[in-house]
Amino acid sequence: MNILFEELFDDNLVGKANTQKPNLTSLKSNPTINKEVAVIGIDFQNDFLEEGNLGVANSYQDVRNFAKFVYENIDVIDDIFMSLDIHQPKQIFHPAWWVNDKGQYPEPFTVITYQDVLEGSWKPLYQEKESIEYLRELEATGKKSLIIWSYHCLQGTFGAAIETQLSNLLFAFSLYKEKDVHYVTKGLNPISEMYGIVKPEYSKTDLTDKNLLSQLQNYKRIVIGGEAKSHCVLETVKQMVEEFEKVNHNDYLIYVLEDCTSSIAGFEEATEDEYKKLAAKYPIKLITTRELEF
């Protein structure tokens, strides 16, 4: 690319509101039609960055590393998929959905269990039957417990937008490669946390995004970074490999960029154990951007 990285990505503006786009009038394009390498950026949105409503420690550096990786490998990367976690205030994982026996809303990071609801400790204000069923099935299938998160990535807000400097780089990628970035929206179902990009944690009907899976099966190498390593990145990786296994698709290798993703505090140890188990069973490599060579 004949544009310097520093012309696209200003370190001092990471996480800041900035609508100015880089001047790319001199950019020379280099389109490709290969389907070899895909990069997936999970929820690199302002609310998941360090000063956001649900900020992840070290996320600013994750964004910098991810952007630099894309820039340095732009001629090798065939497609980029970016997930967007989009919510409304009234959803099962937000405080407004629940009250306790004193009529109080839960604080962020409160865990609400099926037993809590049966005992009357917490009561859903909306879709009571569906909420209770979700808790029961979430626990029965061994998924994560329902955690109440602070309001985040609300539709139409700055917090829901991709970090501005990374957005500039994606803009340049589109013009340089003459192809669109694929944006994958998730999270608007009120009765689901929807950590992974493939499907909800639980649903009565099959809501698996088969179109997305079909697209991803075209690539030999899939590179993933984003926030948070302990939740949306982990669930995305798990869902992908499990769904690939169902259709006997094994001609791929997933790279999880360790310097482009960080865990929510308190989940680090369990997260590392999960990744080790996955890497032992599936074609997954945990690697840094400096170690990865195409």
C-alpha cells in the first residue's frame, strides 16, 4: 500500500470521537479475488474499549496491534469480517430487565440463576416465561451463567461504533482491495446474550447463521482478534469449530491473535483453560502478530 500506516491510524486518537477520514485520493488499489485468508474482528467497538461502558483492560493496545497487523498483511488478507454487538436497553442481560424482592435493579456483574428466580430473589419485568426458560436452558446446556452487564453498545450511540482509527483502516482496506468489509450484526434478540457471531447461547428454534458459516468455510486460514477474549471471541471460536465439525469441514486453521484480544477481569484463568482444550481438539493456534507468518 502506498499510504503510510500513520496516515491512516493516529495513536493519539484511539478511543476518541473523530469523524475525519484520511485523504486517500492518491491510494493505488490492488484488488484480489482469492479466498485464502479471512480476518475476523470481534466487537472492536467503543464501549468495549478502556473508557467505554464495558471497557476491557488493554483494549487500546489490542486495537493498535490489530490495525497494524491488517496494514502489514493487507496484500495477503482476502476478506475482513467485523462483528457489531448491538443492543437495546431492555434486554435480558441489562439491569432494566430485572428487579429483586425490594424492587431494585441489579448492579452490573450480578449473576442471576434459575434458582434465584424460583426463590423470588430476582424477577423479570418482561417476557417472564421466556426469561425463566432461558435461564433454565442456559444452565442445563452448560453455557455461561447469566451476567448482568452495564448498558453497552446501545443502537445508534458512539459506544456501538467501531473504534474510529480502526474504522479508518477498514475504509482504506475497502478502497485498496476494491471490496467491502463484511459487517456481522448480533445482539438485538432481547432473550439472548449472543456472545458468539454464529448463534445465540440458547434459542427454541435454530438461529445458526448458516450463511456466515458457509462463507467462512471458503477460507483456509481464519485470523481472529477482538473483545473480549473471555466472552465474545471465545464463544465465536467455539461456535465456528463445533459447527464446522458438524459438516465434516476440517480444511482450515484458526489463528487467535493473543496480542489483539484481552479477557474481562476475573475470567482470565478459566478462559486460558478453555482455549487450551479447544486447541488440543481443533485446528486452532494461539499466536501473536509478530509470530504469525503467511
